[in-house]
Amino acid sequence: MSTGGAAEPLLGSGSEAPMNPVLAFVVVMAVWTVSDLVAKKTKSLLSSLFVASMIFLVGFLTGIFPEDLLQASSLLALAGVVVGFIIVHLGTMISLDDFIKQWKTFLVGVATVLGIGIMLYVAALLFGGRISGAAEDGYAQALDFVIAGTGSLSGGAISVLIIQEAALGVGLTSIAIFPVLIAALQGLIGFPLTSIILKREANRLKGEYRAGNLVVPEEATEDGGEPRTILPPALRTTAGTLLVVGIAVLVSLGINNLTNGTLNTFVVALVLGVALRTLGVFKPSVLGGIDSLGLMMIAIMILVFGPLATIQPSDVTELALPLLLAFTFGLVGIAGFSALVGKTLGYSVPMSVAIGLTSLYGFPGTMILSQEAARGAGETPEEVAAIEGQILPKMIVAGFSTVTITSVVITSIIAGRIGG
């Protein structure tokens, strides 16, 4: 019998009792099943990530989903363990030659981050008076929003944490909240835009393939024989594969710790994946075919939706104008600078802009959206493989060049100016 008070989540049992783990797991799988179905029915026009993001956002805002849904499902905990495994796997999907060839992609990614900062500075010059008060009264200044917006729009969790630490250090709570809201909302914008643009690029590449200008990647044409690896059969099983990939992740963590984060764990893991494939230690797509890959992939996708659980309507309304300006001018910076630099380097405009948009979400969106675009355009397994072989390496390297490398470096440099 109810005793009054705030409404409890429809799937929960109140704040004192955590959600049933099995129920939470089933709910998350139901959301992902629906999202995947919508993506397939719309041929990736509505990406599974976008559909799932909308379902989770509405669910959390309306109280249908309890705030601890994702934690209770145990998938967030699993994701924290296996994300490095998936990044090593991604490295083994890219040959060393392909990795080296992506220097143009890296430059487009760097230009994108710079474009975001420049356009947000322009926004501050035009609208700064409306989003800031007097510094002596403890109000955030327009430049503070520029710095926070640049770091969060172009980066992931590390950039957000850098901004938050700097903002809280000078007592600017609004600036500490700002990047969290951007992180929670940017996928809702980045996923559908990238999906539409990549679909155009995939259709263009399909025409190139049918004209004989594209070939199917080598590993996609193998005849199903023994995988190309020097590992003994005992280390090719599900457990054995997870063991050796786990060792590679531990090495990446060790290098990260030895360099105090200068060499980021995930960057090292990606490079190790490429190197170990090249040396013949790992087969191409090292986790492909093992029993646990599907669950691991779903788990890391849940990382994308984590910030949505804590977002409040009041947070959005209080910072609505800065958020609108950040996304509007940020997208102009992304599209303009990535298209200009990409076109100069010989990329198509859609591919260039898609590379730039990776700054809004990074991995795993870079992989999922690439695969969905290829499956949506390709009509045969060979076409899908050829299209994916062109898009996926660019998108993976783009995500790391924007979110993991350039954004962290630039954010670390400019964060100290918050509150200055």
C-alpha cells in the first residue's frame, strides 16, 4: 500500500532496494533487440545506437527505468573488463599497411578538434554576454564554456574528467555539469547524422565495387581453413583466445601506468592488436568465432548509455542556451573543417564529415555504425566486406585520433584557463 511521495520506477522497487539483476539484464536485452530490429528494418537509416539511446533516455527521464538499471544488469561491470579486449580485436581487423595508410584520417581528426574549438570561440564572441555573468561574482565566463565545450564535444570520459577537475577546482559547478550533459546528449546527435552520411558513402562505395575499383579484403576471401596464427590449438579455443588477448590488455595497462597515462591504454591496445596480427601471433579479427564475442560487444555498447541514467530535465533547461550553441557551432566546425581538410587529402566529403563526427561518440559507435552502413548498402557478402573494408579502418582510426589522442592533449592544455 502506497504511503505517498515520489513515484517509484516502474521496473524498480524504490531507491533502497536495487533492481533485480536478472530483470535488469532482460530489460537491457529487450531494448537492444528492438533497436537492432529497427536498424535492420530501416536499413540503418535509424541506427541501433540511436534507437537504443532514445529508449534509454525516455525511460530514465520518465522513471520507467530505475537509475541503477544498467549497473544492476552487470553489463557495465563486464564492459569495464572487456573494452580493452575489443580494442585489441579491432587492431587485428586492420592490417599494418591499412593502419599506416590512415595518416590522412588522423589529420582530418586533428582538424576536426581544432574546428570545434574555433567555432565555439566564435559563438562566445557572438553570444558570450547571454551565457555568462560577472567573474567577480563567481559566474562562469563565456571562455569557460568554450573550453568545456571543446573538451567534451571532441573527447570522451577522460576529457570530461579533466574539465570537471579544473572547473570544481575554481568552484564553477555549472562548468563541471556542462560536459556531462554534452556527453549524455552528443550521441543522440552524432549517431543519426553519422548513420545518414555513412549510408551515402556506402552507396558510393557499392558503385565503386561494381565498377571493379574495389576489392574484398584478404581475410574475407579465405576458404575457411586453419586461421593464420602461430598460436597452438590450445590457445585458439574461447578460453585460450581470451587468455592471450587478456595478456595483451594487461601489457597495455602496464605501459599506461609506466608512462602515467601519456601512452593511453586503449591506444596501446589498438597498436598491439595491429602489431600482433602483423607478426602472425593473432589471426585477423582475433575474437571472431569465439562463443563470448556477442555478449562482450553488447556489454561495451552499454557504456554509451551510462550517462543517460543520471541526466535530469532541470539540468538541461538551466544550461539550454550554452548546450544549443555548443552543438550548433560545434557541428559547423566539425563539418566545415573535416570536409575542407578531407577533400584536400583526397577523401570524399561524406567520408570526411563522418570522420569528423566520430568526435561526438568514438568507440564503439565507430565500429557499429560502419558495420551497419556496410550491411545496409551491400547486397552480397562480398559487397558488404568490400564496403566495410573501406569505411571501418578510417572510422576506427578517426575515433582514436579525435576522442582518445587529440582531444585529451588539447583539453589538458586549455583546461587550466577555466576560471582564469
